[in-house]
Amino acid sequence: MVEYLMQFNIIWVGIIASLAAGLATGAGSLPIFFTRDIPKKLLDALLGAAAGIMLAATSFSLIIPALEKAGGGLNGASTVLIGILTGGVFLDLVDKFFPDTNLSAGFVPSNGKKGGILSMQPSLRKIWLFILAITVHNFPEGMAVGVGFGDGDVANGLTIAIGIGLQNMPEGLAVALPLIREGYPRWKAFLIALATGLVEPVGGLLGIGLVNIARPLLPFTLAFAAGAMLFVISHEIIPESQHNGNNSKLATHSLMVGFVVMMFLDVVLG
């Protein structure tokens, strides 16, 4: 597949890949057309796997290439270090506009027990804050795909796109389910979940543009995208999967499975 994609314009390949990763958010919400009762245990496992997938994609497809392109040594390591911290701080500043967006904090299982069916009634305002936060966080994910393709490394960009697409699927479900609880039509909840992922091709275009305009900044740009992704994983995805103590080990095991699967894909595609 990599050889086939290399014959096309790398910019268009990157944009299409980031679009496909964004569309995976809508694909992840499709179960709402069949049921509105998703076990919390299953959602925690999916979120844990998503965290593992993104950790592997961040490590092997962003941080390691950034170190290689920075040339190693003190200067190279310092560039990547500063880039990672800058990306994390940037997402932290963005996140301050969306306080208390962790939906689990307001959820009450319908059976009154922990780990029950997701039958929850958070406020509509909190739901929309969460949706807006997911949308904003999807932007650096798209940028990471664009940066991966921007240097002409189709295999690396494809690996990042696959990882982000897989991670986006449980996010789409997490966006759509609360809307269904609030009485939104299923088709409208699906379209809203889909829309949260459509900022990714915009970020992808920006990432490709940054690399092509300022290629010497590629190591820093890769590290910046890695730092942004690490912030999302640590601040949003892992805490969400670990919120229910009864399911924490399952979420942890799922994280490990997601990590090794993504590592395998990275080696095979690379």
C-alpha cells in the first residue's frame, strides 16, 4: 500500500488520510442506531485500547522520528524535549477554556451500581462543553497526521493516521451516547459526532503546510504534535477509562493490548 500511495501528491494523500481519521469518529458512533445501552465496562475497555494505540503512535511515529531528524546529541534531544513540552503546554492552555469536561463525573448508572449500563443524565451544557473539547483536541491529531506525511514519509504518516482513526472511534461513541440520553434524534447525534472529527483534515493541511514551508522545523513540529497528543492521552482518555474503579484493570489491560497492536502495525507498515 505504501508503494502505491507514493505515486500520488503527498499533500493530497495527507489530507485524505487525516479526513479518513476524522471520519472514524462518526463511524465509532454507529452503534447508537442499534442500541442506546452500551455497558460502561465495554466503553472503558475501548477507551483504554484507544489510549494504548495513541501512546504507541506518539512514541514510534512522532517522538522517535523527531529524535532521528533532529540529529541526536544534546541539541537534538533538547529540540525534541522543548517541542514536547511546548505541545503539552499549548493543549493545557486550550483545555482551560473547557473546565470539567469529563462526562463520567456526572454519570449515574441506571441500576444504581458502579459499572452498570450507561444510562446517565449530565447537564446539556456539560455535554456540549465535552463535545467542544473533543473537537478542539482533534485539531492537533489532524496536525500530527499532516506532519507525518509532510516530510514525504508515507509509511509514518499512514501509521499515525491509522492510530488516530482507531482512537477516534470510541470518542465518537462517547460523544453520541449522552446526546441520545438527552433526547436528540439518533441521526443528529451521529452527525454531531461526525462533525467533531472533521476538524482533523484542517489540522492535517496545517501540519503539511508547516513542514513544507519550514522543513528545518520538522523535528520540533513532530515533537510539538507528540506533546499535544500526550496531553490528550494523559488528561482525557486514561482518566475517562479509569474513572470506574471496578473496570480499571480491564482498561489497563486494554491499553497494553492497544499499545502492542499499534507497535506491530508501525513495524509492519514501516
